[in-house]
Amino acid sequence: MSDDNRKKKAEDKTTPSALHVMRGVEGGHDGMPGSMRHAANNKKPQPGIPRLSTDEYVKGIVEGDRTILGRAITLIESNAFPHQEQAQEVLKAVMPRTGQSIRVGITGVPGAGKSTFIETLGCQLTAEGHKVAVMAVDPSSSVTKGSILGDKTRMEQLSREPNAFIRPSPSGGTLGGVARKTRETMLIFEAAGFDVLLVETIGVGQSEVTVRSMVDFFLLVMIAGAGDELQGIKKGVIEIADALLINKADGSNVKAANLARAEYERALHYLRPATQGWQTGAFTASAVTGDGIKEIWEVVEAFCRKTRESGAFGNRRRDQARQWLHSMLEERLRDTFYRNPSIKDMLPEIESSVMDGSLPVTKAAWRLLKCFEESQGRPQDRQ
């Protein structure tokens, strides 16, 4: 081999080509040599945020620690069984500190200005020394349906208040599951010293009835001149409201808002009041200017005074607790039924027979229930 060839071969050994990796990079693109990466990959994972004990949760909630408060609500929202068990332990420990708040449900058609109204009311209440928690009941996706996750960014001023806490609702899942988590979150907020709970319902329909079943006062927010086709929500919902609020009563819309208020006032006289001993009324306000916001809160306070004196306030709370118990039992029984292996095996055939008309629905249901009872070791005769 000539001297030139030997020199060229030596240069090839020392000069990196595009097909080779440089030293220090040969383990991968993070710059970690292979031997070091192997050691790192085999190393035990670093622990994350330490899990809190039940006592630590309770202590943090009672002391108003916002970080622990947020973690406690996340614990409640978790569907993991160990988390649910601990959440119930936390709730049991804080129960003596609950029940001292005013629970207000707020609903209304899209575009009625609920978020602006809640922010204006919330800021007014915190300025008066109240501690305000804002929640939402929304069984739909928070991304596609515009839940309070979006409202939280719109409630920018309220979110900066130290005596306010805005909590996005759990997204997805059944309305029953979301309602359970919202109810338990309310108890956590009460134990933390929040004396005003504002529960907003996003969806239109059954979610309004669900919120009615967990609050003391139910407010329906509407706007003037929207047309009956847009305000179809008021059919039925108006019958469970304790007050109607015509929002956006400002500028050139004041006259229309007052006319709408008078129209609703006349209609309310023909409806049965939603709460015994309380006459539902219609009011106007502007969440933008603040006009009427103080007055609507005075209505809420008057409602609480009157219903506490008559006993209707306490009766409603007791009825709501009883209804919650039964709804939880129904939800758990339904879940247990459909998770049963025997039912899973039998259900497709039964459904097919029902759909093709070869088996009556009632007979099909009896057959499934008998199968479930036998699988539980409790066979029963069914007439």
C-alpha cells in the first residue's frame, strides 16, 4: 500500500462521516451514552407528588389550603376505587363542618350572559366578605360543549379574587356521575369555609332538574327579545325557578327588558311556586353595568330568611339528601346489574328476541332479573 493510501485510510478512521454519530451522541439524541441510558432506564421511577393521608386532606381543607382543596376535589372526581374510598373517609370527617352555605343554582339559554353575571355577582359578594365557590354541572365534553373550563378564562377578574374558587366540572360521563361529584365537591367547599356556592348548569334539559335537586335557590337567567324558539328552555324550567332574571338590561335594551319582566310577572301568577311559601318573581339586571345585581342577591337573602322561618329551607335540604341516597343506590344497582357476567352473556340474545318481536319486553326483563338473582345466589319466584 502506498504512503498516500495509508494516509487516506488513517484520515477515514478519525474523520466522522454522515453515516456515523459523534462521540457523546451515540446513545441517542439526548446526548446520553448508551451505557448511561441503560442504567437510567433500569432505575426505579422517581416518585411524583406524595399521596396525602386522610388527616392531611381534612386539615388542609379546614385550614383553607387552596392546593390541598384542589387535590381533595380531584380525589372526589377520580373513578379509581381506592381514591373513592379515601374520598368518602375525607367527606365523613368534614361532614360536621358542612351545610352552612347558601347554594344557588344558575341556568339560562346560551348567550344570556350567565358567565358575566356570575363573575359580577361573585366579585360583589367577595367585596362584601363572602367566600364564593363556582361550579358547573355539565355531562358533555368540556371541549365541544363550552363548559365552565371556557368560562373560567372569561371570569378572569373573579378568578383572581383570593376569596373565590372556580372549579371546572368533570367532563364526559353520565349526568348522574357528574351530579354526585358536584354534590360532594359542594360539601368540601362548605367545610373549607365557602359560604356562597354558585352552581351553573351548561346543558339544556335534564341537567336543570338535577341542579334544582342540589341547591336552595334556583335562578333562571334570560334575555329580552330572543324569540321563543331560542328560549325553549323556559318551558318547564320556569316552573322550578325561584326567580327569573332578565339580563342585559342596559342601553337601548332597557325598555325591552322591562317589558319582558312585566310579561313574565303576569305569567308567574298562574304557575305554582317552585318553593312552598315563596312567590317566584321576575327581575332585570345588567351584568355589564352592575345594575340590579345587588338587588337580585337581596332577593336570594330574603328567600333564605323566609324559608328558614317557615321550615321549607330545612325540609328541602332533608328531601335532597334522601333523594341523593336513592339516586346513588339506583346508580350502583344499575352498574352492578350490567357488569354481571351472566347478564353480559344473556343480554344480546334477549335484546335480539325483543327487537324481532318474539319475546315480550316485560317477560324479557323478568328473565334477566331472574338470571341476575340466581347469579347472586338469591333465586326468587316471579309471578
